[in-house]
Amino acid sequence: MTAPVTAMVMAISCSGVQTALSKRIAELPDSQRRLKRTYLIVSLFFSTGLSVLLALLVLVYSNFLTNEYLKEPQTEALLKIMALSFPPAAIHSCFAGYWLGQQKARFPAFCQLIEQIVRVGTVIILCESAKVHGTDISLQFAVIGSVAGELAAVCVCLLCALLVGVFTPRLSGLQSTDKIHSSRLMNTGALHNITFCTGQLFSMAIPLSLNRLAMNFLQSVEAVRIPLSLRLFGYSDTEALTIYGILTGIVLPVLFFPGAVIGPFNQMLLPTVSQAHGRKDYTKIRTITLNTSFILVFLGVFCSLTLFLFSDFLGNRVFQEPLAAGYIRSLCLICPLLYLNQILSGILQGLGDAFGVFFINTFSVFVRLCFIFFYIPQIGIRGYFYGLLFSQLAAAVFFLYKCLKLCRNTRKPFAKQR
């Protein structure tokens, strides 16, 4: 139940900064170590500063947040402990964005692995210690494990950064004529570099953060409104909450399960597109967009057929919930759109159109909310199914149109330059 507060803090302090940092780092050539280091330092300063400020606000106003926003006073102690994880999570996020921008995925992968090992290990140790001493096992153990995992990840990030010399100045080699502008920028002084990097980072980080905040807010409205609309259709309170629980706890996680594979692929795709964008290689960007779209649609169709054929087995045997089988069978058709939108959103971010991502995602959720408000009271849960289908279809059309339009508008200048 503390997830809404945590999501808001992460959206403000580090989500947008990480993506913007990854893009800006990917656009720079390898010779620009000093400018890359400045980007990292600026992102660490702002992201960590914001996370510390928000952690203090959560600690001070934890009583108000738990009573008025979360409507559950028992979460106050959990929220206070969780606030301690905000600054290390911000630092971890910045280093992950820096390494992903350089296409060195092994470093964030190793840090995340250590984080999970420490998190689970801490919970196991606390639970076993409570058994030995005859005390109750508390939910606070899980939150303490999260804090311990983030602290371990930060320690590993700093150690890796020192070992590979991230903060160690090095002399750059000879530079080609197409890097003269960047070289002059680096030599104009540290203050100019900091100002330049700050402007470049936040020109993309701010709309991305607004996008995350808007999504969190609209999704919270969606979560509150679905059970209410089901009651207006004629279900009792228990039936409405049961249907909502089956939908969000079983059906949607099954549909999004392949996203566990697509997510890391999307993280690596963003710096690749950003690098091509920095080199004005729009032919490569068009090729990436079309090829990945084809692959993701094919994967989505395969997942849709698999879920359709095994929906009864998943609903009746695995989850032992007959309603889930019918819902999976009805919603499996949106899998190609779900996976395609996830990738196209990353490509559009790599092209620097953060406001486009913000607009499309907001419009998509707004369409879904219209169906939730007006159609679920008329036709029941099928209104949500139609809303999800039309919202994902509209998002896919807009994402694909924006990506191809950005490449097409810059094709002729690139051809002349060559």
C-alpha cells in the first residue's frame, strides 16, 4: 500500500533523470569522457538532492500521507522506513542510466543482482532471527530488506565506478573535424559545461517526470473508479472488488509477463537509437523502428495465440479461478499492441521527443478512463476490455506515426550532408 507514495517519489526524483542521462550519454562520442562525467555528476546532484528532500517530507508528513492519502494508518511505520531508501535508489538509478547510455549493461545488471540477493537475504535473516527469539515476523522486515538492497546496490555502483575510472580524468586522443564543436564546449570551462549539461538533461527529464506523475495519478483514479463503476452496473461491493482483484492480480500480470523480457531490451534500445540520432543516421533509426515493430508484433501474436489456447489451463488449474480464464481469453488480443507500444515509446524517447511520449500516454489513459466512467456502468467489465483495446490501438498508431515522421522529416538534410 506504500507503492503509490514510492512511485511518486521515484517519478519526481530519478525516473526521468535516468532516461534523459542515458540518452545524452549515448549521443556523445567516446572521446567526450569529461562531458559524460559532467552529465553524471549533474544528474547525481539533482536526483539525490530531490530524493533527500522528498524523503524528509515523507518522514515529516507520514501521518498525513497514511491517514488522508493511503487511508491506512498502519502503513506509517513502513513508509518511514521506506523513505530511507529514496536517496540510495536515486544514486543507483543515475549510475544505471550512465552505464546503459554507454551500452555497458553488465554493470547495472550486476548491481541489480546484488541488490536482490541482499534484499532477500536480509528478509530471510530477520525472519529466522525472529523465529529464534520467539518474536513475531513483521512486514517491516520486507521494507528493511528493500533499504538494505538499495544501500548494497549503491556500494557496488561506487565500487564499479572507481574500478573503471568513471571519475578519473584522462587525456583524450586526437579528435576528428566533426568533434570540434564538442571539444570547444569542453574547453570553455567547468561552469559552462555544468550549465550546458543541466539544460540538456532537464529539457528531457522534466517532461518524462511529468509523464510518470500523470500516469501514476491517472492510474490511481482508474484503480478507484473501476470498482465503483462495477457497482453502478449492479454488482455488490464484494463482487466488484473480487472482479477487480482478479483483473489486476491475475489477468494483467499474465498479459504483461513477456514484458519482463521486453523491458531490458527496451533499455538497451534507447541508447542505440540515441547514438544513431546523435550521428544523424536516420536510415538506421528507420530500420530499427520497422524491424523491432515487426518483431514485437510477431511476438505479441505468438503470445496471444498461446494465452488463448491455454487460458482455461491458466485460469482453472494454475490460478483456480474460472473468471480469470475468460478474462485472459478476452484480453489476449491486445498483447501485440502492449509490447509494440512499450518499444515504440523507448524509440521515441531516444529521438528526444519526451513531450510526444507524455501526450500519447496521457491520451491513451484518458481514452481508457472514458470507457471506465461511461461504458462499465452500462455493459459491465467488458467496457474495460474495450477501453484497454482502443487505448492501446490509439497509442500504437500515434507512436508509430511520430517515430516515422521524425525520421522522414530529417531524411533530406542527412542525404545532402552525405
